[in-house]
Amino acid sequence: MSASATSTSATSASATSASATSAPATSAPAATGERALPPSVADRAVKRARLLEVLERRDARSLVLRSHTALAWYLDGARTHVSLAGDPVVAVVVTPGGDRLRVFDNEADRMLDEELGALEALAVDRVPWHEPLAPAGIADIEEEALAAELRAARASLLPAELARYRRLCRDVAEVLTDAASAVSPYDTERLVAARLAHELVARGIDPLVTLVAGRSRHRHRHPLPTAGSLGDRAMLVVCGRRHGLIANATRWVRFGAADPAEADAARRILDVESAFLGATRPGATLGDVFAAGTAAYGRSGFGAEEWRRHHQGGAAGYAGRDPRAVPGAADVVQTSHAFAWNPSAPGAKVEDTVLVDAEGIEVLTTDPRWPTSRVGALERPAELELGR
């Protein structure tokens, strides 16, 4: 601990004793109601046990968590940022004897009052804002040295996480439906992106990604919005974060009858996605799934190398992709594991956040108002047709 850091128990946001204690936290609920689904003591106990197993395998006594991904997972959905582009304002040192939260002093009261909830056995070190939050050497092992093991530890989502994730994914799907239903061919991409971001923030969701491509920009796979108008067909993409979890979805909207060639490509990209989803089963590696999905491009009438033109997605949860799938990836699909595959071709793309279990695939980013078509056992999003 820094010489000028002060230690407290999480039982009080304002107490500053000479040494940290391990008394249970009893912070008041957030006045804003952001934590409508409260932190779960049961989930956190499982997460801590998973990390202690990692430490035991590595014959280490301590681990420091520094990333938004790891911290939001371990702290049960706490918002660990101030700027969306900034570093976390907290770090956690995990040891068999207990966890220590290190937090910048100017953020400590807010974090304890509004973000952390009732955390069990959490000691708090308040660090002056002008000092390093967690200096090098503060723990035996750095998070980055355990990247694959930590991904595996957070892969299988727990009951409270799943409740939050289902609610988030439903909200993201509804935002896409509302925004797409309100567009006109004359709207600019930026206006549509602004509507998406507005509706996301209104629901307590961070708009991490809002992409919009009008008619003239369908060749771009990551179309940052511009001042150009939509025209007669547009793609809307959202990656939204709440309680640390990230939901990913893509939707298409058109005005008037579909172009036959575009409709055919949209149907065939669903066949590619079906290959990815069909291979995403507990016990498979991401490399196995990637190989099965990318092999479907050629069978579905696209170029066999089309997958090289854009990433294909991967596991989801507390990162946009956790991790992004690549050839030979060794991460193993688990039960209650979230995924977001996004196969694409020029003018065609499909993307939803799904959950994998022993029975198959559950699509999470769904809104019954959106039109769908049946592909295998799943309803998949169709294009929303609006009048001109």
C-alpha cells in the first residue's frame, strides 16, 4: 500500500481508520436506482472461489485485477469508469485472506455508495488521486499474465449475472426496434446513431458502439456514422454495456420492396451464422467453432475466403468479445456461456447475443416486435420493411 493511502472497511464510505478491516459492507443502495438488480453475495462467493483456484494452480498468494472487464465481473457489475475511454478508478488485490479494493480517494464515496453494494469481506484502500492506483509489484501475479485463465473463470455466467444479461439484451433489442421503426430515408446516419445512444443512455446503458450504414456505405463492416443520409436501406449496430455486461446486435431496415440479390445474400448469411451456432457447444474450442463457421461461407455461395474481410465474433459477456475467435483459439465453450457471432459479406450481416447451454442456443437480444425468419430451431432477424 502507498505510504499515503488510507484503509477503511467497506461498511462506511467516510470512515478512515489506520488499518483496513474485513467487516461486511453495508453500503446504502444507489439513490438513482441504477442497481435495480442488486449485487449477489452468492455469485461473488463463486467468483472468488474461481480466482482462488487459479492462484492455487499458479502457486501464488495474490493477484491484482486492473481491467474494466475483470473488475466489473468480480465486483458484480460495478461501473469502474468515469470516462468511457479512461482507465478504471479502482483495482482489486485478491488473496486467500481476503480482497482489498484500491480506489482513488476522490471517487471512493461515490463508488461505495452507488456502485459496490454489499460486498463481503472487502477492505478498502483510499489512494490519493495523484498517486499510482496499484503500483507494479503490489501482487504476485498481474492480470495480464492470467488472461486465458481469467476468461475461463468468467465464462460460465451465474444466476444473478444471467438475470442482468437477459434484461440488458432485451433492452438493447427494444432500442434497436424503436430506432429502426422511426427512421426515414432522409435521416442522416448521425441522427440515427444519436437516437440509438439517447435511448441506450435513458435505460442506463453505455453506448460503447453505435454504427449506422446507409445505402452508399454497405461495403464497410464498421461504418462509423457520417452526415450522409440513409437512403432506401440501412444497417444499425449496437454494443451496449450495463452492469459491466455487453450486449451486441445488428439490424437491417429498408424502405420498399427488397432487392432480390440483397435478399438472397441476407438469407445465405443466416446459413453461415447457423454453422457457427451449430458448432457452439460445451466442450468445443473456439478454434473448432471458428473452423466450422468459416467453412460455411463457400457452401453458402460466398467466397471461401470472405471471413478474412472481417472478424467473425466470439465469446461475449464483460468484453465486446471475450475473446474474439481466431483460427486455432484454445478457449473452451462452457455451459451458460455467452456468444456473439457476426458473419458478414458485402451488404449482409447478422449479429445477436446468445447463450449456450447443454440444450442448445438461447437468443438473448430479442424483441417480439421485430420480424424474423426460421433457421433451424431458431428465429433469426429479418429486415424491417418500412413504407417510403
